[in-house]
Amino acid sequence: MSRTHLDAAARTASDIDAATPADRDRWVDTLRVGSLLVVVLGHWLMVAITPDGQITNALAVVPALQPLTWLLQVMPLFFLVGGVAHAHTLESLERRHPDTRGRYAAFLRARATRLLRPTLAFLAVWVALGVVADLSGLTSRPGDAGRLARDALVMVPQLLWFVGIYLGACAFAPLMRDLHRRWALAVVVALVVLACVVDLVRFGGGPELVGNLNFVLVWLALHQLGFAWRDGLLTTARGWAMALLGFGAMGLAVAFGPYPTSMVGLPGEAVSNMAPPTAALLAQGIGICGLAVVLRPGMARVLARPRVWRSVVLTGRVAMTTFLWHLTALMTVLVALRALGVVQPSVASWQWWLTRPLLFAVLAVVTGTLVALFVRVDGGPRTTAHASLERRGRVDPVAAAAAGVLFFGILIVSIVGVDVLGNRPVFFLVGDVTPVVGFTVLAAGLLLLRTTRPRAPRT
């Protein structure tokens, strides 16, 4: 069901319920919305500013909180849901265009446009903030204020790693869907085994660079589970097996392996489960995806209630915009509190826990204001995967190249930040890169993607 379809319907719960196709998997939509909102709440809970003006993570300050990430790390669910959505889109394309003409380019262009429109608006605002901070001398100012400004220009855009990795999953989706049709769950097993082999090499004395292969293997394995979900292969019994084996393997890996307790990256860690992703994170992802499978029958009954489903639909319209701007709201509020001389309680103290609901309420208001300003960018006219197709071939090499360049461009920007005037180098994969390099690669990817637009038919 498209957003346009829902917007055309009345806003009452009963009308939205009636406008939903009978075969719509409402639990999948709920997982998509819920996973993004859990990320928002998790960031609001974890990010803090130390008394000397440094941005830190509450989980690093209080390690006892780190086991919370075993359930709060919900990005695997978003990749699971992405697999379901991509399977649906590819099936629709195949019905409309059985000769495969231009199918890959149309699919990729539609998904990239959906992701990049709100992302580019976000980057434009933060680049402008960085320029203002540089020209005003704020980033070069000694002391807490200057350090905080420099850190914010790097820290806030870090959430874009997800956009880059997800775009990479989109680029692989047609190929991985074909592999799934041939070998089904064996593809997931193969990806899991390969991810474990990568970790054995990485932690067994091999080159550290090899660990980066798991950026592909781990997230594709979780994305592949979405194809299995779509085809009905993830039964409740298999869901229980996934949950028990996944969380069990994660526990063993953390207890006896080289893996940290936290399933999110923390400052100062020698090893992170996120960058690059590890077999421990993959195990946690399989476990939490298994829980989603187990809960599916019961949640389907709950979501059949029109009012419950209406809340999911309305929240879904702003979920991506909320994800992009929630850290901006957090930094705005934390900096404002610091400027006003409001001292934050010590992390995990009873005063800290007591003030979290009030802080969350303020953050919700500020985030809501930003969402109201930028949701139109997210909800504007969209390129559909059913546009005119005339390029031949199962995979358009130009579209594939565009996806690869965009993938690296977004990842570089997410790591080095948006301070284009300061242009400070940060290590990425094999060497130092700067924000200018990141935006140059991103621009090249956008130009390549533009060339995949279908040409107007000759008359």
C-alpha cells in the first residue's frame, strides 16, 4: 500500500483499515517503524556530554548498562524488513516486466531516490551549520565550546552509516533474491559461515582489513532472512530455534570470545561489534529476528484492530524523517542546557533516571518541530520502480557502479563528518580521507545514478 493511497483515504482508523490490502503484513510495517523509533530512544538515552564538554556514551561510562543493547540493537530487524519489502517490489516488477528490461536500474533508482532525498536535505543543513561554525570561528575556539562544535559535526552525521549499508543491500537485492529462489535458507547458512570465517581470520592474527568483508556478509545475511519471511519459510518453530541459537551463540561469543558486551559501538573500544560487524552481532541479529517471527501471530491479531493499525500507519509516515533528525534535536537540547548552566546528573544515578522522562519530552517536542519542517522532503514525489523501462540486461552496469560509488560516498561522510571548511582528515579503511573527499565521491555517485534514468522514447 503506497503512502499516496493512504493519504487519499480518510484519516479515520476504520477507513485506513479498509484501505489496507488483505495480504498486507502489518507486523512487518510495525517492525520497520518500531526499529527506527527504538534507535531514536536508545540514542537519546545513551548520548551524554561530560563536564569538560566531550560527547560520550552512557554505556561507556556505566558498563553495567551494556547488556541492554542485546535487545536495543534493532538494526537487524530493519534489514529483515528490508528483505521482505525488496522481495515484494521485485516480484511486482517481474509481473509487470517479465523480460527483465531495465528491471535492475529501475529498482535501484527507486530505492536510492527514496533514501537519498531526505538524506541530502539533512546533509545540506549540516554542511551549512559547519560553514557557519567555521566562519564564526567557533570550531577553532579553544576550550569546551570549540571541541563540542567539532565533535558534533562528526558525531551527528554518523547515523548515515545505516543509509549507506542499506543502499548496498538494495544493490545486491536482485541477485540475492535469485540465489534465495534456488537455494532458500542455505544462502543464509552460507553467509553466516563466511562471516564466522572472516572473524576467525581477523582475530586469529590475519590482516585487520579482512574484517570489513562482514559489512557485506553480516547485513546481507539478515537481509536474506526477509526473503525467507516473505516466502513463509520462517515458521514459529524456526523462530524459536533462531532466538535460542542466536542469543545462545551471542552469549558464548561474548563470554569466551574476543567480543565486547555491547552490541553498539562505544568510544575507546579496542574492538567494536558494529564497525566492522562481527559474528557476535550477527548472532544477536538472528536471535532478535527469531523473536520477531515468534511474536508474528499474536501481533497480527493486535494489529488487526483499526486504531492500533492507524497509529502504525501515521507513525510510519514520519519514521525516516524522525530517524535523520533526532540526533540534531538531541545536540540542540544538550548544548542549550549547557549554555544555560544546567548541570546534567551523573549517568545512571537516581537523579539521571528520574530526569530522563522530562528530557525525552523536551526532545520529542524539538524533534517534532524538525520533522514538521522536513517531512515534506521525505514525502515528496517519488521515482517508482514501475517507471518506463528500456535498458536491456539483467544488471545495468552503470546502475551497479552508481550504487557502489554512493555506498562509499555515504560511508565516508558518515565517518569523517561534514566540516568541509575545516576538512580535517579521518582514517577510513586504508588511509586518511577528508569531508571534501567524501562529498566528492557522493556527488560522483549521484551523477552516475542520474544517467540511469530511462530516455524518452523516440517518435
